[in-house]
Amino acid sequence: MRKESAALRKCRSQMSAMGMDSSAVFHRSKLILKIYRDVVWVLNERTEELHEYAREMGNRDMEAGLCYLENFAPDTELQAFEEKVCCVVQSRMLVDVIDRALLRLK
């Protein structure tokens, strides 16, 4: 049987202190990493769609499009755009957390 490393023992003790099952954490982490590449790809596509939408609103000028959305667009259109942007930003933040964790593991 392999000897357990100090880092692994520390992780297990921290998880048990928080009342977490290490095998459940392992399987959830494995699932996250399994879909990671697809999530990043979709996130990049959504970001590009939002940029394109802003360019369309401003006649190929993103800054003018964002100005239109902020000042002149109907409230429902602005709210829908804001919700999409918030969703992309939140997802990007979670991907960044995963990226930092992967760099630490490396």
C-alpha cells in the first residue's frame, strides 16, 4: 500500500474538520474538471456574442453600442443585457478560481 503524503493528509484533515467526505469531494472535483474545457469554450463564445451585440447596437462601434444600451435602450433590453453580462462575469470568476487551484496543484 502506498504511503500517504503530508499534503494529502492535510487535505483530508481539513475536509473532515469541515464535515466533508473526501471521496465525494474527489468525485465532484473530477466532474468539474471533466466539463471544464467545454465551460471555458462556451464562456468565450458568450463573451464574443455580447461584444458582437454591443457592436451591432452601436453600428460596429462597441463603445457607442454600450452607450446606447445604457442611456437609450428600453429597460427590458438593458436588463436582459445586464443579466447576460452578470452571468458571464460570475462564470469567468469561477473559472479563474479553478485556474488558480489548478496552478497550485501543478
